[in-house]
Amino acid sequence: MIKVTSLQDMSCITNDDLRMHIQEKAEAMMREYQVENLDDIGCFIVLESEEFTDFPISEMEFVEILFLEESMFLHGVRIIDESYGEDIYLPVEVVTC
């Protein structure tokens, strides 16, 4: 699991497409909420395939399939409190019916 709480943490994300997607989203959130880092508004969590049990679908505000250039992720947002949320990404290949 990778937990991203700052722009510096982005370098830990090995999937280039996902890293660029999260960086763009983080920068937009920081501009919108006028903050210097993500600590006060939320974080991004990137799971490994074997961590699929850490994606609590029932706790998500919404869940979607995120299609990037060469990969897909199950993406959900979990609201922790009124001003803090977690964006969670799970590689789709672990999702089965």
C-alpha cells in the first residue's frame, strides 16, 4: 500500500499513468481548497493486487472503474469526516464476479 499525503510522495507510485492522474487531481484539490499540502483535506491510497480486502466498497461514497492508457483501477472515495477523504485505487484485475 502506498499512502500519498504530499506531492513528494507521488514518486513512490510506479504506474506512470496513475501517478500523473493522481498528481493532477491532487494539484487541483490543493488549488481549490487553497492549501499547501494534502494533510488537511485527504490522501490517495494505491493498493497492490493482494490488498483487495483493503478496498471497503460498502464504505465508499462512490466506486468507478478508472481507465488509463494501459491499465484499469477500481477507484473509490471514502469520506472520513466532513473535511477529509481518501481516494483509493485498486488494480482491476483482482476484481471477480
